[in-house]
Amino acid sequence: MTSTFDLAGSLAVVTGASRGIGAGIALGLARAGADVVGVSRTGGDAEVAEAIRALGREYHSLSADLATLEGAHELVARLDELGRPVDILINNAGIAERAPAEEHTDRQWEHVVAVNLTAPFTLARELGARMLARGRGRIIFLASMMTFQGGRSVVSYAATKSGVAGVVHALANEWAGRGVNVNAIAPGYIETDLTSGSHADPERRQAFIERIPAGRWGTPDDLAGAAVFLSSPAGSYVHGVVLPVDGGWLVR
Ligand SMILES: NC(=O)c1ccc[n+]([C@@H]2O[C@H](COP(=O)([O-])OP(=O)(O)OC[C@H]3O[C@@H](n4cnc5c(N)ncnc54)[C@H](OP(=O)(O)O)[C@@H]3O)[C@@H](O)[C@H]2O)c1
């Protein structure tokens, strides 16, 4: 009997697959049977490529600078050249620029908006149109606790992660009846390079642990189950959800 969480035969595109949460999700999707196209800026994804190929799945590595619209469009063109339709898009690549709001520069704002909001929407629109033409597809964005909260010294990040929820709601509303599911995962505090300023400092690390009901930082692997669920037949009636995977942070 086929598992409802089975992704065998699917092709998943994961942006930001070289490290952190993207690598954890890419590996999780591959364990569930998907072949993966991993996208990163630098192409430093040898480790995740090896792990996925060791599972017997295909792994294609593509580089793209998603801080520019040209980069996003070039990526779509290279995906078309693969000659195989994309079943799952994981819009994971993201950055944060830290500065108090009154000192947040134009460049910081524009950079964060470009990577966290404009590129994910552009990819969703382009690959979503191809999915709509086939009558099926899954698109998952990465939201954040900053979708729900303001944070400190991350105003552009909070704005983009709130914006992601708006895009997810709008796309789900337009596409749910046409076979394409659009949802988001909102990770809590996950140990990656992005959060090293907090988890690498023993005192700050401990302060977060005390605030997280689960009593620990999350790992990239903690996000894999939600990504598989939302990508699989088990998630076929789920549309427009922003799913917290946060060790209980939001209910504290
Ligand atoms: N970590 C957390 O606690 C947390 C919490 C909530 C939400 N999130 C979200 O989860 C996602 C992944 O975060 P993470 O913590 O795993 O981050 P990370 O460890 O810093 O990894 C970021 C990934 O994004 C890629 N990337 C960055 N800028 C890019 C660009 N201009 N073009 C193409 N790729 C680019 C990086 O590629 P290179 O390796 O080539 O630079 C890398 O693969 C982000 O959307 C983030 O906002 C994270």
C-alpha cells in the first residue's frame, strides 16, 4: 500500500538547500522519496548532495542569486531546461539584516525584501503557473515567529515574514480549487548560521531555552516532517496555513 506521506517520483525544488533549514528539509523530502533540485547562492551544497544521492535519489545543484529578479528568472529558465516538471517548491532561502529600526538602511531593507519576499513570490508565480497548467503542485514558504511578532532590530525581516503570510493567503485563495496547495511553515528558534548570534552565546542560548516550552533549540531536521506532510497526499486538503514548528514558543 502506498504511504500517504510518500513522495516517490516527485521533483522538489528547495531554495537555500546548502545549509541550515533548507538542507534539513531537502534531506527529509528525499527520505520520503522525492528527487531534489537544491538551489543556493554559492553552490556550497556538496554535503547535502552526497547525503541525498546516498539515499538513491537524484540531486541537481543549481546556483542562483535570489537577491535579484534576474537571478530568480534565470533559475526558472534553468529549471525548465531540466525537462522535468517541478511538483514541489520550497521557498526557503532567506536572510536577516540586523539594525535598530531608526538605523535600518535603505540597502538593508531592499536586500531583505528582495531575498525574503520578492524572489519567493516570483518563483511561486512562475512555477505556480506551470503547476496550475498541470492541475497539481505544492508550494511551501518559510515564515517565522516574526510573522506573528515584531522582534528587535529586524524590522525588514519582520515585514517580509508578515508579507509571506499575506502572499500565502492570497495564492491559496486563488489556487486551492485548481490543484495547487500553498502553505507556509513558521519555524521557531532553530540552530543555524542565521541564528548563531543567539545560540553561540551561552547566556543568550540558555535564555531562549528557558522561554521555549519544549526546553531546547530546534534543529533543521525538526522542520522535515512538516515539509513532508505539506508536500504529500496527506496534506492534500490543507491550504493557506502558516504552520508553527516552534517547540511551543507562540503559546508561552
Ligand atoms: N533559523 C531559524 O531560527 C529560522 C527561524 C524562522 C524562519 N527561518 C527561515 O528559514 C529559512 C532558512 O533559514 P536558515 O536559518 O536555514 O538560514 P541559513 O542557515 O543562513 O541558510 C540560508 C540559505 O539561504 C541561501 N541564500 C541566502 N541568500 C541567498 C541568495 N541571495 N540567493 C540564493 N540563496 C541564498 C543560502 O545559500 P548560501 O549557502 O549559498 O549562502 C543558504 O542556503 C529562511 O527563510 C529563514 O528566514 C529561520
